[in-house]
Amino acid sequence: MKCSLLLFLLILYKFNSIDASQKIENNEFAEFEEFDDEPQKPKIIMSPEAAQVMDSNEDQNEEEDDAVVEEDEEEFEYLNEDEFEGFDREKKPKAKSEQPPDLKIVKVPLHLHTNWDSFYMEILMLAGLGAYLLNYLAGKTKNQKLAQAWLKSHKQLLEENFSVIGDDGTTMEATNTGLMKEAENIYSLWCSGRTCCEGMLVTIKMLKRQDLLSTISRMFRPATDQIFVKVIMDDSDMDNFVFCLSHKRSITKLQKDHADLSNFCPEKKSCEKFLIPSHFQMLSECSEVTAFILDSKVTAVLKKYEGAVEYLHFSDQYAGVKQPEDSTTTKVPETQKVLIFCFNVTDSGFTSPKDMDHMKPLLQMVFYCMDKIKRFRLSKEAKLKADKNRQKVLELYQKATHSQRSEAAQNRKEEKRRAEKEKIMNEDDPDKQRKLEEKNLKKEAKRKQPKMKRMKIKAI
């Protein structure tokens, strides 16, 4: 009885569980029915102002929700990451709600035309160029006036002694007054047509007033205008001697730069016994020449114009300024018989012919020395001594030039041998190269052999 009752209850329980599961499977919308069973929330009554605030907050939340963009990774699976540089799958676009970075506002400078402090370098450069231009025009005009003033003051004296005054055919530019313009501060005048000389070249070398830098440097190192007078004497109208009278400040430089003074007048001598100012020194080859040139008239001019006379240089072996030691000269330089005078223009402010008249006695001394040198002749002893000195200097120069010539010839031989060796090395044909080497060795052996003299003996 009990067993049958238990069996009946089990069968009944099984049938009930099957019916319940079938009901759940047949009701597909059963999971949504749970939401319907939730209790409804109570309605909240609020004021109109609060309702507007709530609506605005809800609108803002909706905008933020709309701004968020969700990317589907499956949407870009067909793209190849290697083909697109900078492609980042994990990178998502930023939301609009993020604030932009702060912008820095740069201060714009004032307009350039009103800010002159920025152009002080340009203003200084323009001012310097303007000063240089004005100084150039003023200096050029002043130098030209000074040269013309000297010529107008001395033109009558030059016309009395020379028949031709003007161009020598070698200068660059000529002015209306006859002066040749070699530079902005250098003018020259050639005079010819006089006895005892081939001609006279007057060079007026003034300060570089057109150069602003030279003008500034003269404030610290004063200088003066100079007039050079070079008289080329005839060979028969001047004897063989070398003489120089100069200021102490320039005599060392003259002796160093001129070969005739350094070769024939090695010792400096004082001028005290000739009653000449103490700041003069002289270089003389022969004492006879010194006593003859420094007579009473010349010493009077030297005393009166001691500041205007820079130096006197008389020489029969004048060859110009000495060449530098590095230069190779294989010829004996050509010499001239010259009288060179250098005068200082003591007052450069004079620009009128009347103001330049104070320098006329210096030019008259030039003509006096020309006539005096024409009449002078050395004694036999002094002439023999002068000839020996010139022969000795010539031999020394020939030895120096001979060593230079031999050195140049040796260099040429070495270059020729080097060229022959290069020719042998560059030859492609081995047989021809061997023949050239043998030929070259024969030449070397022949060159090294001692030279033998042949003597002919006549048969008896």
C-alpha cells in the first residue's frame, strides 16, 4: 500500500514539472513581463522655473550623448595598417565637450617708420658714407687748387729756363694748366729744352685729403705736402760722384732704399763745419764734392728754409729704388746721372699764387745747382778712386748675377731630367721603355766622365 502511494506521488510531481516547463517555453515574452510588474514611481510636482532648469539639463545631456561617436572595430577590418601612415585603430575622436587649448596672443610691434631705434647701424653707415663723400670732394678740390697755385707761382721762372713745359707723353691725364694728373693727390710736370740736361720732372705729391681715413690718421701722425724735382743730366755734363744731404729722420731710409747710397756712401757724416743746421746729415763719396756743393749760397738757402728742404740727392749711379732681395735680376740695372730735390710745403693752407711765392728760392737753387754741377770736375786721384769703386761694385753685382744665372740653369737641367724620367715611366711599350732607359744611362755616364783636353803635336 505504501509503495503504491509513493509511486503515485512521484508520477504526479513529474507531470506537474513538465507542464510548468512547457508554459515557460510557450511564453516567449515572459522576460519582459517582469518590467510590467514593477511598481510605478510616484509623480513629482515641481514649479515651472524648476521644470525649465530640468529641461535645459536634459537637453545638454542629450547633446553630449549625441557628440559621443562610437567606432566599430569591425568596420575598419578591411583596411591595411601598412598602407596608411599614422593610422591608429585604438585612437578615438575627441568629444566636442573638451575645451580647446589656450591661445597666446603675440604683441605686434609698432610700425617700422616710427621706430627709428632699430636702424641706428644703417643711419651710422649712411652718415659715414656721406662724410666720406663730402671729404672726398673737398680734399680733391683742395689738392687741385694747391697744384695749380704752385704752377701759377713758378710758371714764369720755368718758362725762362725751359722752352717746353707740359706733357711728356707718358702720363695718364692732362689738365688745362699743363699739369699731368696721375692720382687725386699726385700731379706731375715735365720740362725740357735746356742746356746740360735732358729734362726736368716736377712731381707734386700732396696729402691724401680725399681719403677720410688718411685725414683721421694725420691727426695722430702729422705730415706735409712734398714737391720732388728730378733733373736728368747729360752724361758729359756731370762727373762720377754720389752725394746726399738729408734730415736725420729720412737719411737712414734713403740709404736703405737706394743701392747707390748704400754701395758708395756707407758712412754718415755731420755738417757742423759747413755751418748747416744740426738736424742735417750727409752721405758723400768724395770730400771734394762736399766742399764744392755746399758753398755760401746753398748753405744760406738751407738755413733760411731748413724746414722746407727734405733732402738733396746727386748721383751718377742712380737706378731707382732698390729691388727686394727675393727678386732675381740677371742684368745690370741701367743708371742715370740725376739731381733729385725734395721740398716740403710748409703751409698747405696756401691756395693762391701769391702765397706760393715764398717757395721760389728753392726752385732757383735747383737751377743754380744744375749750372754748378756742369762746371765741376774731379781731380785725377778722386776720379781714379771713383772708377775703382764703380768697378768693384760692378764685379760684386756680376758675381751675384752669375750665381743666380747658374742656379737658374741648374734648375732648368733638373726639370729637363725630370721630364725625361716621366716620359720613360709613361711609355707603354716595354721594348721602347728599355731603349729609353739605356739611352738615358749612357748620357748620365758620359756626363760623369772627366773632361779631357786634346793636344795636337805637329810631326817633325
